[in-house]
Amino acid sequence: MKFGQWLGLVVLLVSLYILWQIRQLLLLVFAAVVFATALNRLVRWLHQKGMARSLALATTLALTLLLGILFFFLIVPPFVEQFQKLIELVPKVFQRMLFELEGLEQTLRDRLPQPLPPPPNIADLIAQLQPLGTEIFKRSVEFFSNSLNIALQTLLVFVLTLMFLADPQGYRGAAIKLFPSFYRRRADAILSDCEIALGNWMEGIIISSTSIAVLSGLGLAILGIDLVLVHALLAGLLNFIPNIGPTLSLVFPLMIALLDAPWKILAVVILYVIIQNIESYWLTPTVMAKQVSLLPALTLTAQIFFTGAFGVIGLLLALPLAVVAKTWIEEALFHDILDRWGNDDRAQMEIFPEFVLEPQPASAMGEGKPDDAEEEGDRE
């Protein structure tokens, strides 16, 4: 390798190291891109209805701000209050579990004629599990109580979302310039596919999560389960996390049902199974028909990978990250490289016309506005 190639390799490795060190910041930027993409769909829709883009942008921001204010003033205070009550009930749940297990043990001893072998000490088992449960809920409280860090991150995402929404073409053009000159037109097309996929996913998951929250709240209210609001909101929010979220949302209603009446445990399980079947077999095919489909095994693998690499934020953003990664892999790797491996230049001309016919000199690369920014159609 020549000196220039070695230098380029070193620069690449250093750049990857820097990006890895700031990965949490990059995830927040990506979250802002997801929100800006979703809001930009509303801006485009209002603009297509004849409203000026500036007025459409102001209307979208006003509606978003109004919904945020209503949420924080009407939903957050009772949610926090009920969540604190739920945490306070955790020790009572363990005590009730111990009482029920001891009662079951005594019933078995009375009904079986032959003496039972000495059972494991249930009290010791519960005593060992209780510190683990207490530690889990303690960390959960710490997560929710770390308001300053969460508030700063939320503020950063909000500000970045406004910036991206105000001038999407400018930031899009800056991102396209990171690609080689011959690939910029193709990169712009792939970014458009990612935008459509993210918008469809966001639209579908919001409708699906809202429906699950409403159905959960109504069902739990009919069963007479306490703290309905916190259970319904957790069911809707955790629906953003496929596979893991629906299972986690079932834990808290089961705890309250255990303290109330044992028959309600089975009723809550049946209710959540029915809701998840409605979501899987009716909501998803109907509402999310245009969503990018991901195989369940790939979804779970993406969750494990992004959680291990980026922590809690990676788990929350695992699905949109997987949607974007899937789009780029299908288009850039499969379609542009592997599907055309060994084909003649005529096949390459369909994707890289500048590279095959008229390669640009090195001095011209990156200068001026890329050709892809002048594509037909409105890409606001």
C-alpha cells in the first residue's frame, strides 16, 4: 500500500473511534431525525393542501406544542402519582406471594395421604428474591428520578428536531456530500426510501400503541384493577419495544391483581392475550400495511445488538435503527453490489452513470450542490 492509502486507513480508523465515543450523541441525533421525519409528513400534507410551507410548519409546531402541554399537565401528574403508589405496593406483593405459597404448601400436606419430602424453604426463597426485586425497582425509580439528564436530552432532541424540520433540504444535502460524487444521486434515492420507511413506521406504531393503551385501560377498568392509567400508558409506551415490551407491560397489572383477588390474575392474562392478538392479526395488517416488514428473528437480534452496543436508548431506538439499516443493506449492498456482481458496464450505468461515463476529477468532488439535490419532485 502507498503512503496515501495508509494515511487514509488511519484517518478512517480514527474517525470510527471518534464516532464510537460519541455514539450516545449520535443516537439522540437519530431520534431527532425520526421525529422530524414524522412531523415533516404533516407539514407536507398541509403544504399539498395549499398552505404555505412556513404556515404549515408553524401550524405543525403549534399542534405538537399543544399536545405536549396537554400531555404533561393532564397525564404526567396522575401517572407519576400512580407509579409511586405502584412502587410502594411491591413489598406487599412479595408478602402476598409468600402467603399464597405457604397456603398452597399446607393444602398439599393436608390432602396427600403420604408424607411429602421436605420441601424447599419457600420463605428463604422469597427472601432471596425480594432483594433482587427491590433492586430492580430501585433502579427503575432512579431512572425516572434522574430528571435533569432526561430533561437535557429531551431538550436537545427537541431543538434538533426543530432545526431539521426548518430546513430539511439543507441538512439532507450536507449528509449527501459525505458520499463519493458518483454515488450521491443513488444515496439521495436511498435516503428517500429511508424517509418513507421511517414515516410509515412512526405513523403505524403511534396508532397501534394508542389503540393498545385504550384497550388495556378499558379492559382493566372493567376488571376493577387499580391504577388503570399507569398500566394503560405503560402498555402503550412499551409497545414501541417489540417482543419484550408486551411481556413487560403485563407484570404490573399482575402484581395489582395478586393483591386484589387471585381470579383476576387469570383474567388479566386473558385480557392481554386478546389485546395482543388483536394487535397482531388485525391492527398490524390493517394500520401498518405499508410498514417495512422485519422478520421476528431479525427484530429480536437487532434489539439485542443495539441494546448491548448503546444501552437503554439503543433498545428504544432498535426498531427504527433496524428499519434504516434494512433499507440501506437491501439497496446499497444487495441491489447495487451483489445483484449486479459480474454484470457488464451497462448494468452499472443504470446506478452510477457519472462513475461509468464521466468520472469527475478529484478537485471537483464535493464542490457545489450535488446533482441529486436538483432531482425532480418536491423533497421538502
